[in-house]
Amino acid sequence: MAEENKQYPKRPRIKYFSYKGSFSYFLTICTDSKKEIFISKEIFELVFNHLKDISNQFGFQIYAYCFMPDHLHLLVFADNEKASLKEFLKMFKQKSGYYYKQKYGHKLWQPSFYDHVLRKEESLNTITEYILLNPVRKGLVENYKDYPYSGLLF
């Protein structure tokens, strides 16, 4: 019965936008049933290593990331015209979810994700600041530098 009541994000993709090419994206990916999963270094490293490998394979650079206990924020940039956000995220969620389930016995991700395609006038610095300060806003740390599951990769 509980399965029927799960609230997943709708797939609110922009109509007539291919999600391919050199664009920057602000993404939020939630854990299954919003379970607090990213609370240990071991789990963080398992998923983060898949994220780095797959982003490279699919032509994406990670600017900023923050693994909150029940969701992941990413700021990514596609570095070529053939890069597909949908394919990148599909493979990332599939691989990280597979290895997580093998080790811990339950599902990692909820279906879909939230995305925001950045416009040219939007500031990467503003979004990076939002991502890095998320643990401070949630009361997990007083200084964003003290949070072990976030950072910059550019």
C-alpha cells in the first residue's frame, strides 16, 4: 500500500528542447522515498566515483555538487554539442543505483530528476553558492567548508 502513495517528481522537461549540446544545468536528484542515504563517507564515495566517471564519459564537467542526506544537487556543463543530459543522467543513476543496491539491498534513486537549464544571463556563481550553502541552510553545518559531501570540480 505504501508504494502507491509515493510522490515522485513529474517529468517536467522543456517541450521541444533536446537536452543536447553545450548547456549548463542545475540538477536535483532525490533518493528513493527521500530516504537519508548520503550520511556516510563510504556511500558518498561509491556514488561520487560513478558520477565523476560517467560525467567524463558523457562529455559533462561538474562545477559544483552537494550530496545532502536525501538528495543530490549538481551544477554541470556539457562540453560538446553531442553531449546528452538525459543519457548522462540515465547511465549515472543506473550504474550508481545498481552498485548501491548490490551492496545495501535497496533502491537508491527515485524516478526522474529536477532540472533547470541555465540561460546566458544566469550566474554560475549564484547557483554554486546556493548549492554549497544548502547544508548551512538545513542546519547540518555552520560553515559550508565543513560539509564533507560537497565541493567544486572546475
